Amino acid sequence: MFIKMKDYIERSREERRSHLKLDENCIEIGGYDSREYRGLLAHYLGTEIPTHENIKIMLCHACNNHKCSNVNHLYWGTTKDNTIDSIEAGTWKSFYQKTVEKYGEKIAREMQRKNASKGGKTNKGRKLLSIETEINYINTIKKYLPIKRGNIKKICEELNISHTHVRRLIKKYNLGM
């Protein structure tokens, strides 16, 4: 029968990775993200498929290729396991390094300074904007003051962003509603 995920994840990292055969080639079927093959890995390892009720468990790629669906390269792990794999492969980058690559050193330093003044809070997965883009958004929103429901729709169309994004900017800069 299937091993309960809680029992499986309590095993040591080495034991959970014991089936890996990294000398085999990666298998990329259709170029999709391999999360679709979670059921295949669960069947291969004889485990349950992780659900939201379980501990935070993810599909880890020992080969460091997120499109790989070769079960001999995949294992169930935690965020810590995934980070260790990335560090060992030399592909781990800090939030700051990713920001520098995307926006450049000057903007990254400015964003870091802003974050420090907020107590170090991160952007929680939302897309980071360059300062110039954010200023452009604010100026566009200011054209529609006082903000009303119809105006939000116009702002969304003009800037090509969501209602939620507009509301966050209004709240962030106290533009009033």
C-alpha cells in the first residue's frame, strides 16, 4: 500500500534521494513544467500525492531542470531541500541578485533601501516595478482624482494592469478613494 506522506517526509534527505540516478538524461515531455507528473512520482515511490492538508511538500528536481519528468531525477522534499539542491548546483540566487539581474544595480539598491525602511518586508511574490514605471502609474492615477469606480476601470485600461494592482497603488501612496 502507499506510504503516508508524513512518514515519507520524516525520512532523512539521503534516504529520500536514494532512488536517484542522475547519470541518466532528463526527460522533457512537451516542455511543460513537471509538476503535472506528481502522480507518476507518487506511484513510482509508492507514496501518497501531497495535498494541502499535509506539511509543505514539493516536487524537487535533483537535476535542477524544472521541466524534467524523469522519476529518477525527482523526489519529494521541503523548501529547505530544494534550496540545498540549488546551492549545490550553483544556481541559487538571493532576492537581491535576482533584482539586480532584472532591473540593474541602481534600481536594486533603491528597492533594497525602500524595503529596509519598511522593516525588511518583501514583495510577497508580486511583480517588482522599476521606480520609473511606478512613478508613471502614480501620475496616471493622479489624472483621475478624485478616484471613482468608473475611473478605476479607465486607469486599468490605460495602464493595462488589474483593478487589484490599481487599488494597491492607491492605498500604498494614499491617493484616496
